[in-house]
Amino acid sequence: MRTRKIRWRDAAYEYILLNGPTTAGELLEMVKQKNGRAYKNNGPSHANGASQLLRVDKRFESRMVKHRGQAIGDGIVYTSYDVCEWSVVKDEE
């Protein structure tokens, strides 16, 4: 495992343990340092970067999940799209 941005990955691991599976975008917004500040230079700058960091760490696994969204204009239009959801690998002892 590479050691890039290990503090952010450790904080993401704790967040997923407490809150369950989540997307990289939500992790980027919600994972904070112990003093409540965001990881500026020590964390990823965008959701794709967060996914790349999680992908190389063996503690995390991903799966594609269908999400349903809606757009309101002339009428309500429902769309579905795939989102990569991250979770913690369960240890089998």
C-alpha cells in the first residue's frame, strides 16, 4: 500500500465505519481533521482523486450502485445513473 495521504485515508476509514458505505464525493465533503478543518494539502482535491486513493488501499472496496435523480422543468424527468460506493472490507478471521 502506498503512503500518500494516509491521514485522509485513515479518517475516511473511520467515517465509513461510523456511517456505512458512501460515495467519494461525500467523503470529500464530510471527512475532516480532528480540529474540524478540511484536509487542504493532505487530502484529495476532487472526487476522482479520492477514488484513486481508496482504490490502492486494501481496507476499502467499491461497488456500483444505481441512483435515481430528477430534473424539474416542463415536467418531472427521472434519470438513473451509476455511482461508485465505497465500503470497508470485512475481516474474516
